[in-house]
Amino acid sequence: MKTQTISVGLVGFGMAGRTFHAPLIQASPSLELNAVVSRDPDRVRADLPAAEVLPKAAQLFARRDIDLVVIATPNETHFPLAKAALNAGKHVVIDKPFSVTASEARLLKAQADEAERLLSVFHNRRWDSDFLTLKSLIEDGTLGRVVSLESRFDRFRPQVTDRWRDRHQPGAGIWYDLGPHLLDQARELFGMPRAILLELATAREGAEVDDDFLALLEYDHLRVTLQASSLVAEPTPRFRVHGTSGSFVKYGLDPQEGWLKAGQRPTPGWGVDASPGTLTLDKAGVEGDREETREAVALVSREAPVVPGDYTAYYDGIAETLLNGAPPPVTSESALDVMTLLETGLDSYRQGRWVKLKEGGSKLRRLHHR
């Protein structure tokens, strides 16, 4: 691409488009949000007075001045819209999940590869402060060899809404809503698991789709537990991680989503979580004077060093890919892995048993043998 500014068109201006994509696109100096497809033009113009509002996605795809199309629409529309955008020669970003089936995701990846177009999925929680902090603790060996990781994303939303996510349709339910976040983070830390076990529940009165899940991922010498629910009022740990050298426990969500919902925009110092997690480590091991034969263990707890979150890194990375050929911030291959985990999890739930993946645990084995 010869120009130094990438012209962006956004399809959808609901919660995802309005809260995440539009402000983060605008925060990138190399991206320019020029057009939005929406059925509510007044809502768009209130936030983006300079952007043109179009009623149909086809009109956006036909515009020669649009380089990158961002799709932030209901999950079951991801495949047809991304396919049409790629057919029109556009680079494409899709809000998570990639699609509603792994086969659709594979078709889109093949189409993008053949057309030499960028295809990426907005797995923004790779840039959560707590996740980046945990990733740093694992990589620098602070926790030793990790043996157990519990990752939860709980909410208290007892009322069933009339939104598409709560209706009985493809891609609805909490597994397709929050599952991609937790699965992607686990995959980033440990690679693909050897097997998955999923339990889904419909807990709220009048609910049509799953609003609670428990997923177990099996790795060599490690068990990963992923949970999400719409009926948890008491705060639960976002992360609880145990290793051979100690534990890391973090309460509270990364603040970036809350700030964006409140209308705040990225500024210097953005992404610093004011609620750091707690490290509990073997004091003797930390000080380097443990005797292997000593039975008593003295533990010390302290605040974990916080790595700031940075959702702006995603679209800055997209710009670097398109302008300078840098690797995408989220590759289509990694997003396809998440789709494989989503589908294999559903297979596990239907069959009521663990289901193995063809390949898994390779990254974890490398981590353990470094």
C-alpha cells in the first residue's frame, strides 16, 4: 500500500462497533475511519460527525477508497460479510469469534490467502493488563512450572435480554461470547491442549441459550479451567494460577472496556490496572537459600508488578502490517485455532466426554523444557 493513511470502513455500530472498534481505530494515527454501515445514522453521526453513514454493506464494499473493512456485526453474519468484503478486494478485520463454524473460518482464510489480503480477528483480550502481567510472570519463571490455571469471566445479569446473543440462533450464547476470549488467552499461554471437556448450562429464567459454561483443557502436567456465568454476583478471581514456585491471584476485570463504555479514549498511561494481582511465593526460594531437605515452607505475599494493558496495540499492529509488512497482531491461523476449540468443546458437550484434539501441548512442552 503506497499511502501512509489507511482508509477504514466499519460494518455495524452496536456495542462492539461503537464501544471498541470505532474509538480504537480513531486512536491509531495511521488509520482513518471514513464510513460506517448502520441502520441508525443519527447514532453514528452523534459520535462520528465526519464519517459517512451507509445503509448497506455492499455500498461500502463497492467504494474504491476503502482499504480495510471491519466487521462488528452479529456472529452469524461474519462469514457472508467477510466473504463479500474479500471478494471486493478489501483487507478484513472481524470481531471475535472468527465465524460460527470452523469450516467457514477455513474458507475465509483460504480466500484471503489466495487474494493476498489481510484477514485478522479482534482478539483484544490479548492486551488485557492482567493477562499481560500473567504472561510475563510465566515467561520469566516467577511461578516456576505452572500446574494449574483457573480463568473466570463472571457477570451478574439475571434478566434475559432481547438481544441476538440471548436468542436461539447460530453463534449466540455465552460459549460463543466469552469462550473465545478465554480460549484465546489459554492458547496464547500454552498452545493447543491435548483434549477439552465442556459443560454448558442454561441457568436464568426464560433463557433460550447457554449462559454458563465450564471448560477443562488438558495439557501435559497442567490443567486449565475456564468458566463464565451470567449469575455470579460475588466477585470471583479473574485468574488463579499455581506453579511450583508460588501462586498468582487476580480479582477484577481489566479496566479498558469500562473506560471505553464510559466514553473515555486512549491517552498516555492508558491501560494501567489499579487493582494489581497478588503473588504468593516461597520466601526461601525467592531469596535463594532454600535447603532441599527442609520441610517447612515460608511464604510471602506481595503485589504483582503490573504490565499495562493496551487495546490500541491491535489496530496499531494492523496498520504496521498493511503499511510495512509486519506480522499481524492476530493471525488467521491463531483465530482458526480458537474456532477449532469452540467446535471441539461443543462436540464434548454433546457427547458428554473428553474429546481429544489432533495436535496439542507442543508449546507447553517447549516452555517446560527451556
